[in-house]
Amino acid sequence: MTKTGESTSHRKVLIVEDHKMNMRMFTDILEAHGYEVVQATDGEQGCAMAKEHGPDLILMDIQLPGMSGLQATEWLKRDEGLRNIPVVALTAFAMKGEQQAIRDVGCDGYVSKPFTIRGLVETVERHIGAETSTPLQP
Ligand code: MN
């Protein structure tokens, strides 16, 4: 099912998120917009899934058990084969101070919780397939 046109079809998004309800929500939203979703529930699994599936974009929760989303992104951006995959951080509304850290580890964008469906989808659409050299945008 594609609601926003053919350009978003067959685009694979890896979601790294430890909260089940958030994972289900992100997955439902992206699938409803024509994306294929693969899921990981922690940073280490996220890195492994990125290698295995070669997603077109990664939605990365920052607060994860064990390896944080920032550490996972740092690892991904050091890997020559993975560093060009855009990483969009999922961050808590209150944690504005995280923005610099998100930028420093090489995230390509971020979505603040709570987010709107439109905001999430627009951010994914803006970054998917984009070069990692583009400036960080919310
Ligand atoms: Mn979390």
C-alpha cells in the first residue's frame, strides 16, 4: 500500500528502537507510506542488521539499552560500506542538548518525540537516498 506515490516504494528503512509500542507505531506509519521496514531492538543488533540488509535509511533511537544510538551511529559512520546510509535520530523532546552530540556522531537528521506522522514521514523522505554530506536538518 502506497499513499504518497511510487517514489517511496521499495525503500527499506531499518528502525532501531527498544520500545515495543514506538516500534509498532513507526513501523505502521512507514509501511502505510510504502516503505519496507526491518527492525532491531538494540544498537548492536541495529549495526548487524544494517550490514545484513543494507537499508536505504536508518531510524535510530538514541536511548537504547547497552550500546546507545549515538554509539551505534558512530560505529556505522566509521564503516566504509555503511557510512553513506542516512541515519535519522529519534530523540526525546526535552533533550535539546543532545542535538550537538547527534550532529557530532554523524547523524543526518533527527526527529524529536513527540512527533507528528507528517513530520516523521517528511524527514524520512527528505533524507532517504541523500548524501551524508548534507547539513543536519531537523
Ligand atoms: Mn529507547
